[in-house]
Amino acid sequence: MKYEKKFLAREEQASESQLQSESQRTIHEFATPEDVLRFDAKQTAVPDTVAKRLKRSLQRQPQRPWWKRWLG
Amino acid sequence: MDKPVEQTLAQAPPDLASEELSALYQENSREIYYLTLRLLGDPQRAEDATHDVFIRAFRKWNEFRGESSPRAWLYRIAINYCSNLRQSWHNRNVFATEDEILEKNAPAVTASPLRVLEIKELGGRIQKALDGLSEEYRLLLLLVADKELSYEEVASLTDQTPDAVRGKLHRARKAFTLLFQKDTEP
């Protein structure tokens, strides 16, 4: 079974005195390296250019050579 | 006169608009991009890698026998791609020594959680920690982080037994935690 621990994320409320000096800050706590990586992966978007490039590349894809088509 | 259907199909290039390939891309592109991003450490190279991995996958899609999940199959293509790029004497030898040092200095139990205050800096800190690991440890952590992969699939992708994966993973976690905390804590 995969090593799993509950993902811990907590919002830490700054005390009233701190609120005046700094804005509310969020501390994320991760139990394992895998949790950090999962969180990071979710935040990471694939650039739109990848799909566009793929489409262009597939349209440009050369036809099979005549002898391959002929031989089947 | 129209071409016979078989001939048309044989000549037709794989089409991203086709439902099957489109689904393959939609369901796996984030994971493939993330793996290549963290293995190569560069967004532009990761973009190129993701593009090339899917081109290869689409061209070989007819040969995919379903012996593994499509995700694992794509990971294999991506791992081979990245390892071809990264393969050098330096990569294969220098990091092994670093692992030994890290294991020696690692705390016995990494009980304290990994704390992050600024999410926008998280990617950079993760990359820095991963870059300090050997290629093997880095790959293991990244693969195990994908909940869709079983230990058996991770073992198969890294050419070792599931037991070996478990053992190495324990050391990889310790090494990553040490590097990550070193960079995080004041």
C-alpha cells in the first residue's frame, strides 16, 4: 500500500497585534515529500502552446513512404 | 473515385481532434508535463519534452497493447526521453556520492512536517531539493507522488522490484526532506 499521510493544510490566524503589522499569512504543512509534489503538480498548468504545437506537428506529419503504402 | 477506407485510414495522420487521442492528452498531459519539468528543471525543455512524448505516443498508439495503463506507458516514453537528454558521465556518477552524504546527515526520523509559507516560491524550492537528489531518487519520488500508479508500476518503470522501490523510497524521502528543510528553515 502506498505510503500516505493525511495532507495537512492549516490557515494560521495572526494574532490581533500581528494583524496590524502584517496581513494574514497561510502556512501549508505537508506530511511527506509526495504531498508537496502532488500539491505542486496541481498548481502547475501545461502551457497552451503544447497543444497548439502538437496540432501543428500532427498536421505536418509526413505521409508513409510510397513503398510502405504499396506493401501495406 | 473515392479511396478505399483502409487506404485512407493508413495514410491519415494521428489527429488530436480524434476523441481517443484527445482524451489521452487531456487526462495525462499535466502529469507528463510535471514529470518532465521536474526531471529537466526547465519549463521550455519540459514543453518540448511533453510535445515530443505525445507525438511519439500518438504515432505508436496503434501498437499500445494495454499491458500497462496508458499513464504508465506515457511515463515510460517520457522517462526514456529525459534520460536520453540527461545521460552523461557526470549525471551518473556525481549524484551517487551526494546521496551518500545526504543519507549520512539525514535525521533518523523526519517527523517534522514540510512547511511552506509562500506558495509562489514552492516550485523553485522543490526543484532545488530535487536537483540535489540522484536521478533515481528524484524519479521514484515523482512517480510515487502520482496516486494513479501502483508500486508495481513504479517498479516496472524503474526496472526494479516493488520491495526495492519501498526501500529506496524511504531513503529518497529522507534526503528530499533534509534538502527541502535546509532551504526552508532560517
